[in-house]
Amino acid sequence: MWIGLLVTSTGSQFTIVAVFVQVTRLTGSEAAVGGTGLAWLAGLAVGSIAGATILDAWDRRTLLILAQVGLLAGVSVLVIGALAGDPPLGVIYSGLGVMGACSSIDSPTRSAMTTRLLGARLIPAAQVLNQVVWNTAALLGPAVAGLLIQRVGVTWAYVIDLVSVLAMLGAALSVRPMPPIEREHGDTGLRAIREGFAFVRKSRLLMSTFVIDLIAMVFGLPRVIFTFLAEPQVVGLLFSAPAMGALLGALTSGWTRHVRRHGLAVIVAVALWGIAIAAFGMRHDHLWFAVAMLAAAGWADVISAIYRTTILQVSVPDRLRGRLSGIHFLVVTGGPRLGDLEAGLVAAWVTPGFSVVSGGLACVVGAGLVALAYPELRRYRAPDGA
């Protein structure tokens, strides 16, 4: 599954870059490019609500297989649209919506399976390994995708993503079935949804991790306007820079196990993320400084992600882990898509540079407000053995 995730995550980066480039070429509008995030988010929301009814009640291997089939269908829409020439925006948005819906089943299912496969003690290490996968993919994928798209167009980028989904499908088929634990068989339907959200409402600690991540991603992720800030030949480098820092952070994260105040670490990491993004926005015309600041932001983000995910996994019982992982995925994936929309609209109304700088500063202020509003987060310490 880890190898399958590496392949499919790399492939998905080709689609991310291709969609931004394709919509920029079709419309020249920052708002239209930002709309791609809204399309993904709409599918993500629908899939998350539907998935919450079954994530803890069905065999997780079966769910993972079905999610890959759906992802193949979504990418196929983008391939067909690209082959047709200049597709309507509705075709691109619909393909993204299908992919968003299926991703809301795919990622929570894999996350819930991880704890059963490894046990709670190895969850922090597993999160680091997953961060290595995601950030290796985010580092290599956009850089190669930018060169590929410049030479042969967006169609081949979509085809590569289509083929890459088969890796996770093969991984899912190779795993043994993983039905719910009999004594903890999960509810289905509306009762399952209510139970999952009720758990979040009662846990201010979990709620605080969701809120602070939303702040960071909605205001501090300027990727949607990279195509307006740089020449086409270096856009891939800007996309890869945060992953460069995040991968370095993941590979050198052994020190994180000595930190017990996970909540305070999250707050500090989000503030550092915002500072780095604002600095990038101020000097985005100096390429290597811009790359360095984006890399620093990626380093801060991976530290935040390790602690936030660990807090979730060690504090949620298995019978709820699928649903809570689904809510977590809705936040961590939906936030960047809302961020795409926010950054695109502010860039269209003011300037791209203002959009980046103001968003970074908003992250710093937001981290401080969360620290004040949720003392549970800043006081949280990891339990023994976690």
C-alpha cells in the first residue's frame, strides 16, 4: 500500500499542474483557476457525507478498491476533454468533482487501515513515512509535469495520472479483507454521520486541530496563482518547492518524538508557515529566495501534519476511525481547495502579490487566535506510549 501510494500520489501531481495550466490557457482568469478548487471541494463534500455512512461499517479493502475505480473514471473525464481540444470548463470541473468525491473515500479508508495494520505505537512513524511519500510525489511530480506539459501538452499529464491509479488498485487487491471488528461494528446511514460529528463537537482538542489547519490552508496556500507569478518554465519549480522543504522535514523528523507538547508544536508550526508564505509573496520575483521561502513553509507544514495526525489517530477509537479520518481528510484536502478559491479571487480583485502576503499574515494572526480560543490545544501533551 505504501508503494501504491507513492505511485498514485506522484501521478495526481501531474493532474494538479495540468488543470491549472489548462484553465489558465483557456480563460486567463485567476478566478476561473480558483474555481477548480471549488469544483474539487464540492465533490469532496458530497463524497465525505456519503462515505461517512459506510466507512466504519464496510470492509475497508472493498472500499479502497471501489475508490480507485471511481478515481479512474474521474481522470478519464479529463483525458477525454483534453483529447477533444479546448473543453468547456464544466467538463474539467466535473472530472475534478468526481475525483474529489472518490478521494474522500480513498484517503480515510487507507488511514483507518494503517492503525489496524501497525498498531498505535507505530502511528507517528507511519505518519512520517506517509509524509515522505506525499512530499516526494509533490517534489518530483510538478517539476516533471511542468516540463512534460511544455513539450507535449496536458493530455499526457492526465494519461500518466490515469495509469498511476492502477498502482493503488493493485495494492488494494493484494491486501487481505479488513471487515469491522465484530464487537465494534459501526453504524450506517444518518446515525453514522451523527455519531462521527458528535464526537468532533465534544472533543475541543480535535476541533482545534481542524480549525488551525483550515486557517493555514485557506489563507496561506498560493499555488493557484503560481502560473501568474512566474514564467511557464519555472512554474513547476514553485509547485515543487514546498514539497522540497516538507520532504527534508520528514526525513529529519526523528527529533519530533522527543516533543511531548504536540499542540503547542502545531501552533508554532502554523505561525512559521504563515511567516514563510508572506516572505515569499514580498520577494516572489527573486527566484531562489522565493523557492527557499516556499521550502521553509513546506518544512513547517510537515511538522504540523505529523503532530495533528498523531493526535487524531491516538485519541479516536477504531469504530470511529474511518469517519473521523474522513472528516480530517475533508479538512486537510478541502482547505487547500478553498485556499485556491480565496487566493484566486483576492488576486483578481487586488494583485497576485497582495493575495500571497495578506494570506501569510492571516495565518500568523489565525494561529494566535486559535491558541487563545482553544487552551486544550496549547496545553495538550502526548500520552505515555504515543
